[in-house]
Amino acid sequence: MTSSTNENSDIQIIALPTDFSGLTVDTFKDQFEQLAHSPEPQIILDFSKTEFIDSSGIGAMVFLYKRIEKNGQKLALLNVSGQPHKLMSLLRVDKTIPFIEQSDVI
């Protein structure tokens, strides 16, 4: 997981791997738990390199969303395309967690 904080604002950006499913998701559990307690008001999951997501990946995002919303933080998904976009649109994830483009972050 690559993590960065935008210097111009309080945004934590997390780059997700090419395959965000199964065992890969397990490696993010601790990091997602830490994000739920981070001071940044906005967390962005960067899907720029993600080509595949399954129900485990969706579940991890929903887990993170529920935890941070309780703290008044916001979650957004950056550069979602391809199979992840199709699956998340089908499951209506985009109705709850906003999809954004790179220009929205700057």
C-alpha cells in the first residue's frame, strides 16, 4: 500500500494494488483500521492501477467507509475504471461513495 498526504489539504491518498481481492485485501486490514483513526478529514482510495476487485475488496471498502463516516471523515474513490467500475456501478457503490477524477483532488 502506498500512502501519501496532500500538502495543500488534509487528504490521505491510498494507492491500491492491481488486484484488490482475496488475499490482497487481507494485507490491507490493519492499514484500513489505522485509517479509521487517522486525523485527515478525507481519505481517497486510488484505483489508478487497479484492474480487478471482488466482493472481498468491496467489503473492505464498505468496512472502511462505515468506520470513518462515524468519525466525520469522508471517503472517495479515485480513477475507478474497467472491471472495478463496472462491478461497483452494478452494486451501486457510487451512490454511497463518490467516484472522483485526479483533477478533483488538486
